[in-house]
Amino acid sequence: MPVYVVLAVLSANCAYIYLMKRKQLILLQICLWVLLFISDLWSAYSGEIIGAHKNFTWQLGVRHFIIEAGYITIPITCFYCSYLFVAPQLFSKRNYLLAFVYAVLTLVAIVALRYLIEYYFFLPVLGFDNYQGHPWPASDYIENIFFYYFPRYFVYGLMYFFAESWYTNKHLKQELEKERSAAELAFLRSQLNPHFLFNTINDIYSLTYQKSEQAPEALLKLAELLRYMLREGNEAFKPLSAEARYLENVIELQRISAKGKAYINFETEGLDGGQKVATLLFVSFVENAFKHGVLNDPAVPVSIHLLADNHKIEFSVKNKINCDQKDKTGGIGLHNVRRRLELMYSGKHKLDIIDGDEFYSINLVLQTNL
């Protein structure tokens, strides 16, 4: 197996660093170095058997095993010196002088390592002379090391560190963005309308004080509304039918708050298809209609429609503008909805808002593609 293939695979696996534990990554590197060692061992052993017409012997196999095991330490040393010492200074810390010093020390280390292996182990212990009695001068020795190992293993170490850093940083940015989006969504969902809640509590208190038959039902609906917001509302998506029931409770509480003088038409269609929608996505539109719209005119009731099929969800609200409404502030509800749509339905939604002289309407279409 060619060395560039093995180390290219090693570098390519940096893409999966963030999916793997450190022990798994180390095990992967060990396996690839073992493959490289087996490839070199087979090449050397088969070359001598075939070229010199020798027979297979275990002694010859063990001898080549020891020789190739000694030689494999040279590229390993070169690769990891480059990866652990030179590359961090070069790419992360931008300390080019120290990177150059480490590169020179790496060259010295592998020259010294090869010299020690060949002349203090191979030759006296195994009788193996790589130069057949004609040792190289120091300049040729250094030149061979420089032009054979550095363009390959040294550069592969730099490439591996660069790829690892790039993929790690990319994954870190993705994780930070995901965490930021999750935190932002949680914050947006938590921004409930306190005025609506306090007014409802006061209305229920008034009904209770008057011993009205509506009091138990209103209290039950408020409990369901709070349970959904505080417990089930923590989930990112809920069944569309659950969101519809939540809106029904909001509408019924508004009718109670208006002492039965709130005219609201809420129509649904196709909610039994298993669609899911972002939790608490629609309520801001409804609360906005209650806050700024005319509720007590039976001729122009607030109109709310929620329609769904296998491809899309369509939600619309239309109300007559209350010109006597003193609170002209738009609040943060609609801004939050827009932001949630950007985060959760990017490229898959269309929101149209018409703010006319008499009527205010919104139409929201979400692509679901079940």
C-alpha cells in the first residue's frame, strides 16, 4: 500500500474527529501505521525472495520484520514531530521562528535516529548493512533524509494538523451556533404575555367572587394553558392538534375576560394528519389581534384560520383595527415570531402582514412536506 494512500486516509479521517473519542482516534492511527508497516514488510520480504531466488524461512521473515520495525520508527517520528511541535507553532500560534527551530530539530532527530538504528543495531546485531560496506558521507545522509522524509511524512504531519484544526473549529462553531440558537429559542418561548395572564387571573377571581358557573371551567382552561406553556412548551415541536387546543383555551379565556362580548371565529381543517409545528408559534399573532383589534363587534369578528395538509400549514388572523386603542406599541411578540421562523423554518416559510387603514391581517405558510 503506497504511503501517500495510507496517510491521505489518515488525514481524511480528521473529518470525523468530532464524532470520535480520543481513544478511538488513537486506535485508528495505530491501525493505519500497522497497515503501512505490513505494506513495507511485504514489499521488502517478497522483493528479496523473488529477486534473490531465496526460499521462505522463518528466520528471514523475522529478520525483515525487525528491520522494517526499526525503519518505521523514522517516519512515525517525523510525522508526529511535525504534527505535535511544528504545526501548532506554524498554524495556531504563528510563531514562525520557533516552528523553524522545531523543524530543524525534527531533521536532526530523524537523522540521528536512522544513524543509531543502522549502525548500532542493524549492523552489529542483524548483520544488515544498508550501504553494502560503502557508508554514505554525512552530507549524503542528511540529503537523503531531507528529500525523502520531509516532503512526505513531515508535510503529512502539517496537513493532518491543519485538517484536524479546520474540522474541529468548524464543528465547534456549529456547536456554538446550535447552542446559541437553542438558548435563543428557549428565551423566545419563555417570553409570555404577562398582561394577558394577570388579566385572566383577575377575571377568574371576579367570577369566583360572584360564584359564577363559569369560574371552574375558566380555572381549568387556565391550568391547561399554563401546563402547556411551562411543561410541554419546552419541546421544540408539538403536534399541530395540540397547538390548536392551546389556541382554543386562549380564545375561551379571552371571551371570559371580555364578559362574553368577544366575537372570535376560530376555524380549523386537516389537523389529523400528524403534522408538527414549532411550539407556541401562533399565539403571538392571536394575542396581537386581541390587544389591538375590535372584539365586541359581531359584524366584524376576529377571524382565525388554521389549515393543514401533507405539504404545508397555513395560519391566518384578520381583525378590525381598534382606533381607540391607546397602547400603540407593537411589543416584541411579532419580532420574536419572525426570529423563531428564521431559526426553525429558514427557507421554508412565508409570512405576509397587511397593516391597512381599517383591518390588520397576517398569513403564515409553513412548508412541512410530510
